[in-house]
Amino acid sequence: MIRVQYFARYREALGRDDEQLSGDFATLDDLRLHLVARGGEWEVLGEQNLMCARNQELCSLDEPLAEGDEVAFFPTVTGG
């Protein structure tokens, strides 16, 4: 199982904080594409400026995944 957490406006758009997923996801991007394929509000995870973390460390979408990982998706933060 992989625990997926959603933060900020992703949490608001999806109406959930987290979920547990099982599947054969080689990379974080494989997981993200699986979620985007759900359609509707899930397409928000297809944004180019999406940030992610694996096991509480920032990473890129090509980061490999393993059973038991914790993944987080969150939007970039901008200031003015």
C-alpha cells in the first residue's frame, strides 16, 4: 500500500486529505497519472507546477516508489 496525501487546494478540490492505494506504480508520476485518469476533479493533479514529496522529502515526479511509501501532492506556493 502507498499512502497518498493531498494538501491545500488539492485537498479542497478532491474533498479528501488522504487515501491508501495499492497498485504497480514504478514512479511517482505513474501514480499521479493513475489519479488523473479518474477524471473530473482529479485532473487538478495534472498541473505542471504540482509539487510532490516521497516519505516527507521533496522529489521529482520520476522518483521511484516502493510498497509502504508515503506520497504528498501540493501546489506551489507563491508570494507577493
